[in-house]
Amino acid sequence: MSRLYGKGIVQSLWLVFRHFVESYRVDLRDFFTHKSKTGKVAFRSSTDTKGLFTIEYPEVCTLKPEEFRFLPFLVYDFDEVGKQKQRCTACGTCARICPVQCIWIERAKDPETGKPVPAPASFTLDSDLCMNCGLCAEYCPFDAIQMDHDYELAARTRKGYLLDLKHLSKPAAYYQAVRPRQYARRVAAREEKAEAQNPPA
Amino acid sequence: MKTVETVFQAFPAVQPDQRPGYAGFLVPAENLVDVVTALKSDAGYNYLTCVTGVDYLSDQKMEVVYHLRRLSGGAPLELKVQVDRADTRVPSLTPLFPGADLQEREAYDLLGIRFDGHPNLKRILTWEGFNGHPLRKDWREAFYEQDAKPYKSRWPEGKYQKAEARNPFGDNVSYPLDFDPARHGDVEKELRQDFAQPVNTASEISGEHLVVNLGPQHPSTHGVFRMVAELDSETVVKLEPVIGYLHRNHEKICERNTWLQNMPYTDRLDYLSSLSNNYAYALAVEKLAGITPTERANYIRVIMAELTRISSHLIAVGFLMNDLGVYFTASLYGLEERELILDVFEAVTGSRMMCNYLRFGGVARDLPEGTMGMIYRLAFERLPRKLDDFEKYLLENEIVKVRCQGVGVLTPQQAIAYSASGPVLRASGVGFDLRKAEPYGVYGRFDFDVPVTSHGDTYDRLVIRMREIRESVRIIQQAIKSLPNGPVMNGKPTINTKVPPGESYGTVEGPKGELGFYLVSNGSANPWRYHVRPPTFINLTSLGEMSKDVKIADLVVILGGIDINLGEVDR
């Protein structure tokens, strides 16, 4: 048994003390430079961070990178008369790829002929089951299902986690706001494809 | 050292496996022990990696699959024993390889294969009184819907229905016919029967040995894990790990899934190193389907896997301090660096822990703008600086030394015999690392060392982890410098991966040891067999050996030194 002289304790406490002082030094500097809340959070999650690295959550949130994914949502556009038009064609790709099988899609039928039309009659997503893997958004051929950034989704009952078409639908402008780079990329790809199909005269 | 072929000349009954897509040798059950003994002594196959079984329902055959390794490197040797499905009896390999202990128990529990000569053949992941063996293909779970996903009820007539509504009994527990829950009620009594309670005559004060349960609800067991320890006052005489509290039959779930659907499930094995798990599974499927990932994807995979190793080791080191009684200070210093790594994961993959980033033939998406800078600053500036601090304050700390040195010693011979892998094996002086021994991906192109220490105690495991972080940083630095441009996906992404019939065993050197996936395909959209070789589950085999004659206060330190992860142990 080697002898203990308490050097380790003193050394470690000195480290903790330095860390403690550093936290206040950073806070004071931010106070005098009137740094914005987002600026503070950005500093805390940068490689230069010093001192305390936690943030006070409900007041400030960490910055969400574009790729961040939470529950899926369905994208709709507006047609010429300003009516909502779902991008979803009920092709079933997302329901087939979903690893936990938490998506239920009912394909719409033409009321007169009874033939299936490319639109969902109902779209149910059990967010209790969803594991936020993002495969549905990744493989959707129409860019109709996307992963959301909103993670504060408390509900009072279990039914509250059963999301239907009404809860899931969000406008394309929201999609653009949440994932600007991806949106631009997809739009460019679609235009390129359309151009390849009917080249301008 | 003889070659495998010369060893097999003495056994004419051993035949190469000639089914298309299969490799290895078919060994008759009665020859198995002799064949393995000869391979071990004459051909240098002294490390048993993986034991599992496959249920070939249509042939009415049960196949037991063994993977043996040479520690000098190279691909594993595969041995298969085919037995009748109705009466599955195979000789146990535990006398030759004690490391087969828990794996054979798992195969017995999940597939109903009886290993003759196993000292303690009882259920391990499910409970006593569980009805049937769940990985048999004719076994169905309580909320059974269909043999394979995607389920037909989801599309195009997808009417929402709760899974519970499908079970006519409203109950998901069934018992075997001869099982009486009332009779088997006193589990503790049964447990005590396994543990002898001799009167201690050696010590001055004679007394009975005491059986103490540490866990499953114990803060230092890192999850729901139980150690049954037989104590002579404060000294541990015998110890047995009891697991399965978090069991969800990952393998059965994944046999119902399609190939791609399994990718997010692998994240949930060892949830602290999801990208390594992704990597091992992607390698196994790529081997089977003959897909080659693109050059850039290979480099991104290496960067991500090494960042995962760093974050996992930081947790291991930090929480070992927690187990020592430093409480949370040291863990939080580790978590701080890990937090920055998780920020990289979040920016690249979209999630901090459940990354689901690798695809067959590449990765899901290229590195977004700005993330390369984050990785660069971490690898070249922040991590090397912080590692100096860690080494100064933790490794040279006298209290850490006193508590960890000489605790939980595993000799090199024991470590090999118990099939230990990863830092546990290397701390015992065996320099075996799959990145060097059987280089996968582009690891052959990087210059790095495999740290080895010789004492085999908990302190050495700590040292190994710190040094491995340094080597990982070195690899990341090289990978950043040589990262090529180009596509990150080979071909067009598709949801229907075409996998020809056959088998494959894909392994990576995960942060905690050798993580392997043994897959069998019959050509359909779902794997026929999906087996995980979980490193920490197998490292637990040696826990009993490490804990002999230590004080009970050191048990949590030893457990922290192995660095188990219950998501992976219990699966």
C-alpha cells in the first residue's frame, strides 16, 4: 500500500476552482459586451468553450443544426386558387420503410369511379412508436415527408400522440425555414429533372 | 504451427461447407471437441470469438456456428455442427474455452440447443418459466402480426389499430405446460441452492457465507444489472452476473425487419457508440451483398467511428471515477468533451446518439457545411490539450492509483481463454486489435499504434482507454488530411437491398471490443438469421474470475473497468 499525502486531492480541487472562476469570468465578459443569448449559446457549444458548459434550458435552447431530426411532418403546397395541396401521393414508401411500422396510410378513392387516386385519405403516425430515424424523409420520392425540429410535444393523453393528417401537415414555407439548404438542393434537383424531361426550345 | 488442412487430415468426417455463399467447415457433433482441441494446440486457433446457432426450419436442422481466431491476425475460422432440430445436443466447449460459457447459455436460452457438459446450462436472457425458445422460427411473440415487415395492414388500407388489440388474451405472458408459477415462486431460494453455503472453518470467527445481491437497482451497475456475490465477511468468494432485465430480443425483431430497417435498431445496442454499431452491420451486409462503399464514404466512416470511440472512452473513464466515489466531477469533465463530439454527430447525422448514418455502399449524406471545421478544431486543438489534462489529473492521481492498481487482475492466458476483447484484452498484455489484425475499410492506410499494458488490472484498462483516445485523434487527423472528394454513396439509394443467399460475419473493433454481426440470408428481403456478437456481454464472462478474493467495495470498480453497456448485454 503506497502512502497518500493528499496531493491528488489538492491538485484536483485546484482544477475545479479554476473551472469555477473561469465560468464567472466568461459570464462577466458576456455581460459587459452585451452578448446576445444565441451568441452565448453558440460560444458554449464551440470548441473554445471554457468554464461552465451547461445552459439554462427553458429560457434558452441549444442551437439546432439543419440536419437535426425529430418527428416527421407532411409538406403541403398551395395551388393556383390558394387551396392546400398535399404533396403526399400515398405511394406507401414511408409506410414500407418505417422500421417500427408506425405509419398507417389510407389511399384516397375517387368518389365516382372508386379507383384509387394519388392522395392520402388518412395518414396516421403513432409518435409513441416513432424512433425518429428519419428513413421516411430520406426515401420519400416526392419530398412530401420531412423531419421536424420541434421537440417540445407534451400531450395530456395517449391519444394526443396519435398524429393525423391535420396535425402533421405543415406548409412548404415552414419546410424551407427549417431546412433551407436541403430545400434549395431539392428544388434545384427537381428543376434540373424537369428541364431534362422537356428541354426549353 | 500446422495449417488448418493438415489438422483436418486426421478427421475425414470434417467437410468444407459447400452451400453457395457459405464458407467454413461442417464438423460432426461427436468430433467437435477433438477437432477444436487439435486446432487450438496445433494450428494456433486459441481464441473463440463467437458461438451461435441458426434454425434451418425447412431442413429440420439446427446449426451451431463457431468462429475461432488466431491472435496473430487473419479472418476467423468457421466451424459448423448440424444437429437434428427435435433433439439438439452438442458437446460444450466450456472445458476448452471458458469464454463459451455465457454464449452457450444464450444459444440454449434463445434457440434451445443443449450443450452437454456445460456446468451451468440455464436460461440467461429470458426468465425461468419462459415458454419456448424465441429465436426458433416457429416461435411467435404475443403481439405477432406477420413474419416479415413491411406489414400489410399499413398500406394502402392503413386503418390505425393498437398492437394490444391484436392479442386475444390481453396478456403477453405464457408459461410452459409443466410450469407452475406458484411452485417456482421463490426465486431467491432457488438461487441460494446454486450457491453453496459452507461453514467457514478457516477464519477465527466461524460464520456462514452470505449471499448478497448487488443490483439490479444499483447506481454503480450502469443499468439494470445484478451481481450475485457470495461473501466471506467482506471478501468475495464467488460471483455470478445475472442479466436479461433489459432483454427485448433484438435478434428476433431484426429477423422480422428488412435489411435497411435494421440500421436504426443497431444504434440501440450499445447506445454510446451507435456509429460503430452501424459500421459493423453495414460491413456484414456489404460483405454478403458484394457492395463496395465509395472512397469518401470510407473516410467519413473512419472519422465517425473514431469520434465514437473517443466519446465512448470518455464516458467509460469518467464514470469509472464516479464508481470510485469521486462523484460527478470527473464524469462531467469527460462529458464536456463528449458533448462537443455529439454536436458534430448532431450536425452530420441529425441525432446525437441514435445516429442511423451508415447505408449499404456509403453514408446517408455528405458532411454538411461547417462540420469539417468542427471536427478539425476538435482533433487538432481541443482534444489533444484536454487529454493532457485528463492524463495529468486522473492517471497520476494517487487515489486513483491506490484504488485501481492490482484490482480485478486478468492474466493474458485468462483473458484469451475468456474471449475478452477490446481494452480488457489489451490491458492484459495481448495486443490484439481488429483494425490491425483484420483491417476493414481503409484502416490499413493509417499510421497508428495499438496500446498494450501488462498488468491486466483496472488501472491498466484506464490507461489503455486514455492512450486509445490519443491514437483515435491521430487517425482522425490523418483522415481529415487525406479525405478525398467524390460521392458518398455507391449507386442510387434504394429501400430494397438485394442480398443473395449466404452468410457473412462482419466485425469492427468497437470502443468496447470486437463487435460482430453474423448474418444469414436466404435471398429474401429480410435476414434469416441476425446475430450480434456483443463485446461487453462476452467480457462479462470473466467478471467472476476477476472478482475472486477482492473486497466487496472493489466490485463496482472492476465492473466500471470492464465498461459494460446494458443495452448491448441484454439486447
